[in-house]
Amino acid sequence: MILMVAAMAVFISALGVVKFKQIQAMVAQGAAFQPPPEAVTTIVAKDDDWASTLNAVGSAAAVQGVTVAADLPGTVDRVAFDSGRAVQAGEVLVELDTRQERAQLAAAEADRDLARVNFDRMDGLLKEAVISKAEFDKAASERKQSEARVGEIEAVIARKTIKAPFAGMLGIRQVNRGQYLRAADPIVVLQALDPIYVNFDVPQQAAEQVRVGRSVEVIAKDVGRTPFAGHVTALDSIVDESTRNVKIQATLPNPDGRLRPGMFVDVTVTTGATERVIALPASAISYAPFGDSVFIVTDFPGPAGKNYRGVRQQFVKLGGARGDQIAVLSGVKPGDEVVTSGLFKLRTGVAVLVNNSVQPTNNAAAKPEDR
């Protein structure tokens, strides 16, 4: 029994030593284990000059716009324009039937000529003291009345010839030849497109930053990405009580007429001097209630004495946005390699494998539909 107990004790001791060495090896292996690196994309931070700007949404409006209408009732005798074409100031658009007025004009002109002859005759007789001054005054009055009558009929004929009040672009015509028009019936819309206004609102707390003469850039998504340049020309004198916004008006050259009244546009107003910032893609920012941060790639010491590429989390202070970019005011230095995608898998010390074959968008002029 003693030999058996001794043998069992030796066996159990040997088994314990073996298991202990196995556990030690497993612990050492676990301590030396390095998880596979996470694939990320990165960008090298660099300084950028950003102008202090204010973004808004606006609407284009014509400097001059009117619905050309009939001044007097009448029947359309001639339509002298085509829909959608440019016209010059004073160009005839529509002529109404004036046959009756022209007949009246001929009669009035005959009466005027007769009144002039009578006046000349009375003037000679007055000089010879053949007639009284009262008869001469009556002849002079008849001459003036006849001339006024001619002028009145000529004015009626002129008002029935409807002309463009200013140069601009016509809309769709709303009349046809032979149609009877009442006074104030619409004929066609006329808009002056060059220059053109852009109206937009800014919050009352930002209104002090917008002054007359400030530079403005306008982008209309339907006519390309090239911005239209202009300047602020007017600020409304009141604050809208319902929105607490101030209406701003900018004027832009529009020689090719690409901006049309009523068009939706994005407006960027320069409000001050440029600012030195570090611009990063918006995808590089990790937003959290306790603070915004980025992940910076750096070297870490490995368990085997070799360094590996990992990331550290760095809290940052953010500025404004411009397209796909965010301005970083502090926390990142020029030359830092910042992770731009794959942030949700990272924490400080995690190994990374940088693969920049496909980069997230980083366009300073990007709009929501591009993202």
C-alpha cells in the first residue's frame, strides 16, 4: 500500500508539472498573440487656408420682371413675338385692332387742319381790327381742342401697340391672333436676366457678419458645379418675426442666362479674413457625447520587441464644414497620418494595415447629392 501511495504521488506530481508547463506555455502564447491588423485608409494632415464663410439657401429673382398685359380692350390683330426669345426694350410684341381709332384720327386731323386755317384767318382779321378779341380767342381755343383731340386718339392707338418695357427674356405667350383681350389680360411674362438677384435668409445673430459689398458664390445644382460670383447689394431693414431671419439680396452677372428667376441655389458668403486650419474628410471624425476625436497612425512597441503600426485616439476641436471636409482647429498637427475610414473597429493600440487604393470622398465643393 505504501508503495502504491508513493507511486501515485509521484505520478500525480509528474502530471501536475506537465500541466503547469503547458499552462505556462499557453499563457506566454496568449501574451504574445497579436490580432490581425484592421484595414483602414488614411490621409496626411496639412495646413489649409479657409475663408470665413456663411452658407445659406437662396432663390434667384429677376432684377426686372413683369407680366406684359393689355392696357386697353381690343382684338389681337398681330402677335409679333415668339415664346422664349430675347427682346429689346421698345420692341413690338402685340398689336390690337385700331381701324376704328385710325378712322377717328383721320376725322380729328381734318378738324385740326380746319381749325388751324380758321385761326390763321382770324389772326389776320384781328390785326386789321375787323373782328373782336373774343372771336379770335374762340378760334384759338378751337385750334387747341382739335390738336388735343388728335393727340388723344394717337395715344389710344399707341396704347394698343404693346411693346417690351425693357430688354429681357420672354416666357410662353398667352394670346393668339383674333383673341379679344380685356384690359389687364396677361400676354406674356418678361424677365430681365442679366444681372440677376439672389435672395437668401441668414439668422439674426449672423446678420452682423454680412455687409453690403461682401463677396458671394452661388451654385445652382441644375446648371453645373461652376459657381456664379457676385456681391451683397442690400440687407432688409427688419427681422422676420416668425423665423428671426434677415433677408439678404445679392446681385450676380448672368450674361448667358443660365440662372432663371425662381431657381433654387446654394449661397456662400465670405464674412471675413482667411483662417489657418487642418481640413480632414468628414469620415475621419468620430463623434461622441464626451467629445469628437480622430485616430492617428503611429508606431507601437510589440510583444516580441518589434514595433507595429497602430492607432491612438486623439480628441480634437472642430470648426466649420466645407463640402466633404471638416476644419480641425486643434488636436492634429501637419504631418499626422489620420485614419479616414474604418473607425468603428478601432481603439487605441489596435494594429492597422493602411490600404489607400480606395479613398472616401474629400471634395471641398461637394453637395448632399454627391455624398
